[in-house]
Amino acid sequence: MTTTASRFEARPQSGLTPQRAGGSPFLKARDAAARIARGLATPVIPDDYLDLFAPLRSGADLRGRIVAITPETRDAATITIRPGRDWQGHAPGQYIRVGVDVDGVRHWRAYSLTSDTSARDGLISITVKAMPDGLVSRYLVHDARPGVVIQIDQASGDFVLPQSVPAKVLFLTGGSGITPVMGMLRNHDFDGLDVVHAHSAPTADDVIFARELADAPTGVRAIVRHTDDEVMLTPEQLDEVVPDWRERETWICGPTPMLDAFEAHYAAAGRTELLHVERFRPTIVEAGEGGTASLRVGGDSRIPRTE
């Protein structure tokens, strides 16, 4: 890291020699101020100053500014973000990693994008469920405020629909596993197709995007189960709920036990090629402004639905 000292050095005014300039009380004060400025600037490079005033500029590390936080349930919210100028866009169903600094450590979590890819305002959104021990998710849902700047990555993931959507589709989601599928539902035209979306949540109050599920788009039949009153949809119940499931390409996202059960069921039926699964993955923690880096893997460290 380097600084250019000459940029901060006092120079004699026209008509004054260096000796006379140094004798002026005004210039002495200016020289003292310059020395203080050099000291403050020593560990900082020009980009650091730009980060303070233009954090979303092109060429900088990719960041986003929170524009709005909209509650979805008592413990879930949609975070609307204005991404930096180098944002490259996303495909419905993909996710982004979000970096938040806490006590000098940058914690990265990944969340599915739920926004309209054609929005003219350039805004994107993620929908986050606050986990009981989730450091980042609780911050984003309960503590973050509009105006906060966060670190983000470019969109990733292959849990997406093909360019030509199959005539028959089945979405199976549980809890906050609905988020990548909602990204698909908001961005595709299913008119003329046969789409079934079966979603499970503990109670009616826990259903994220409840209003949109109640008013499903043309071509989509939504089935919502409240698991506190009735058990979560099991593979054995598919024949009753979706009799033609063997003919449907399926996208599934939810708790690990749910995913394991349906994977086994599709394998036993010889339909593995129809199943697209989004699973838990590692959570990355790295140094922020000071601190250490580590890699943590846990059951709540799913890519779209993490802490």
C-alpha cells in the first residue's frame, strides 16, 4: 500500500520563499494540517475514499444498497437491493451470496433471488427467513435498515427452468424453500402449461408469499399444506395429490429430510432424471476489517436459505 506524500505537502505561495512561507502563522497551521492529513491517509489508498462516497461504482467490489425491507411473515422479509453498476443480472431460481461484517468478521450467506428480472428500476430482491441462531438472517430481517450497504456476489446456481419450459411441471417446496421457485413463478409465463406447486409450512401465518399462492398465475395450481394441522406432503401421498407426477419434471427445495425422502422415492420409481434438487451447502465466514476466516458446514447452511 503506497501514498504520494507530495500530494499533501504545503507549497510556497507565489512571491514567497520557502523560509518566509514557513514563518507565516497561517501557513504553519496549514502545514500542521497537512501533516495530520498525511498521517490519516497513510493506511488508505484512493479506492478506499471512493468506497465511502461511491460504493456502487463500476470497478469496485460488488456491493448493494438496501432500498426496502418488506415483512412477509413474523420471521421472514423481502430485502430489496440496488446492486452495484457491475451487476450482471440473474436467471430466475439463482441465488446470490450476501456479506455482512459483524465484530470485524465478514459472514457470507446465500439467498435466492425473488425479484422480477425485467424490472426497469434495476432493483433485485432476496427473501430471508430469520433462523433462531442465524446471525446474518436475523440481522437482515430484524435489524438492517434502508441505506445500509452490503457485499454481494454475482448470481450463481443451476436450479433454474430450461429455456423451453416443459408442458408439465411439479414444484415441491417446504418453508423458505419456496424462494427460488417464487423467483421462477414471477418470471415465467405458464399460460397454456400444466404446473402444480405443492408447498408446506407449519401454519397459515408461516406461509411466505401466501397472497401470491392464493392467487396463483394462470397455468399454475397451488396446493398449500399446514403441517401443524396435517403432516407435510410425503412421497407416498404423491399418487393421490398429483397422480401424474411420474410425467412431470420436478423442482424441489426444502428441509433436508424432505429432500432425502423424495430423492429416494423418485429413484425407486426410476424417475431420477426428472428431479432437480436444491440442497444445503457450506457457509463461508471470512475476515472483514480484521478478524479471522473459517469455513463452517451445518444443517442450516443451505445455499438459498441460510442464516
